[in-house]
Amino acid sequence: MVLTVRRNVTPWATAALLLTTQLTTSCTGDGDNAARPTPTSSSATPHGFIEGAREAAEQQSRLILNDPESGNTRVLDLISGKAHTTARVAGAVRLGTDGRFGYVHTAESTHVLDSGAWTVDHGDHVHYYRAAIRDVGDLAAGREAQVRGDAAVTAVTDEDGRVALHDRSKLEKGEIGSSRTLSGAYAGAVVPYAEHLLGLTEKGDTTRPAVFDRQGKRVASPEAECEDPRGDTVTRRGVVLGCADGALLVHAENGSFTAEKIPYDDAVPEGQRAVDLRQRPGGDTLTAPAGNDAVWILDVTERTWARVETGPVVAANTAGEGSPLLVLETDGALHGYDIATGEHIARTERLLTGKQRAGTDGTAPVIEVDRSRAYVNDPGGKRVFEIDYNDGLRVARSFALDIEPVLMAETGR
């Protein structure tokens, strides 16, 4: 395999501000979902306490799974191995998550599902929580809607670029609640970040970033452009936006916002752009298919692009920090590549049942990655595989299901 490194290195930037607003919830349930009794005396309330939630010593990962044809939806608890049944959502075309809530997009609406698992990062320490799994309701936003959220607000950008802002605390209480509108129209998703809202506004032939406070007042307009924006993700170093000529990194520090372009070395054809940006949550190494037979790697810390030649790509991801690039290929196997050299270093046996197609699709299998494991959904085999990516791609566990898990997203991270 061939590795082509695109070198565009700029000085190191300090880490992005982390939102540390404490979450609140009031979930009820029984069995594995039951919350422990909560203290009634405020003087006895421990640090990190969230009413109705149970704090755990380790990450409480769960997988949201959906079969669009039947509408059957499950939440697979990766701690207990038990799959929980939730409301049917038929005709789903995409599934997204903000780390706790799942957003199941259909042609007419977006169903919100509380997975009951999440992480609160206070910078120097982390809290892990589990609570009841429950259906919240439907957002008035269909297949083209883009939902992004943080601990305070959930921003829903529709196909016309209009944005509805929902109070996150309402979702945590099991309610959709009313929304308010962010004025204007935006290219791509509006992203809650660093206690603000980041959007891309169009003026004439240019598209530029704009930062708003939570009341909708514009507070910053970083000097940068992002032509034909597609794809976005939040890292510890800022928000990364996919642009026609590379990526745009928007960074917050001490209340100020700056934007920095990380360009490709050469012009990249439309079909080979980095659009489907994926990484381990909190990681600064991003992946995206580069056409059908290669994968882009963006090192946000070093501001470098690398292109790894692979077999035909179905999905890609990585944990970063010395871990391999994981590529699910059309042979149905998961492959590992050395990120630094592009060398093919590992391969599983065939995991996926049936013929796989190259390219990315909202209903194609995915690779979800957390701090120690990766997860691959096999719809045809009604299974999910757990992979130890630091042990030669060893299959650690296989979960048999009663549905075809066509759509999958991991929460609790």
C-alpha cells in the first residue's frame, strides 16, 4: 500500500475550551435501567451528582441500533450485553448522536432517543453516568436535518439552513419542548461549541464562519473562508469543518475565536474530498474516505493531511494516538493500517454477511471507536462485533441480535 503525506504544518495551537456545564436529568426505570435512590439532603450531595442518574467508575457505552425496514430499534448495553427494546422507527435513513441522545432521521421527522449513557469531562477528571433508556419524541425535521448538541443546547439545522435551538435540559427530562430560532440561514450544520454557536454564513460568493452567543447575537467573525462546506466534527482543539480545499479549524481561547485553514497540498476532485469525518470522541486524529480506494487522515494537532491507499472502502475510523487506521472493506473484513507508514498490518476474518459496496452511505455499516474497543455492525448476520484494535484486531465479543442492525451509533463516550 502507498502512503502519500500532505504536509501543511502550522504552529501548535492550545487546546479548545471544554464545556463543563453540569447536566441534569430526571429519568425513571427499572431493571438494568434503574437509577439509584438519590440523596435528599443537599449537604450530602457528592461532587458530580446528577439527580436520577447513577455514576459509574467506567465508561457506560451503549449502541443504538435500527432496522429501517421493520422499524425495530434497540439499545445494546455493552456493559451487561443486554439489548433493550425502544419505539419502532420505520424508514430511517440516518442515525446520529451527540454522545447521549440518538437522532433517528426519517423522511418526515427525527426521532429522539435517550440512550441513558453519557460522559461529563471536567478537563482534569471525568464522570461516567447511566440512567433509564427512553424515547423522548420527534423533532419536526426530516432526512436532511443536521442535529448537533452540547450540554446546554441542541441545534437542528434544516435543509434550507434554518436553525431551531432546543433546550437540552428539556430533552434530559424526556420532553422535546418548544424551540427558538437562530436568525438567518446557514451553510452546513450550526455547531454548539465553547458555550457559543458556530455557523457558516454566505455572502456573495464566499462562505465565512460566524460565532453567536446563546441568545443569537453575533460576537465574532473569524477571518477565513470555507468553500462548499461539507462535514464537521468537534475535537479538543476546536471545530473542524470540511471545505473544498481542505479543512477549516475554528478554535476558542479565553472567549476569542480564531480560524485556521488546513489545506490539501493539491487540488482534490469532488469525489475524493474528506467529508465523512470520524474519530474517537475527544481524539484529534480524523479519518474520512478519499474516494473508493483510499482514506484521508487529518492530524489536527500537527495540521497535516495523509492519504493512505487501501482496498475498496466501506467505512473508516481510528482511535488515534498510535492506534491503527481501521478500514472496513468490501471483502467484509476489517483491516488495520499503520497511520505513519500506510503499511497494512492486520486483517480479521470476514465479518460481514453478504456483498458490501464501496463508498459511504447513511445506511452502510460503520466503525464506532472508543478508548479500548471498536464496534462493527453486520446487518445481514444480525450481529455486532467488538474488536480489540490494540491486539491485532482480535474479535473480543460478538453480540447476536433479533434485528438487522443497519444503522448504528455509540453513546456514553
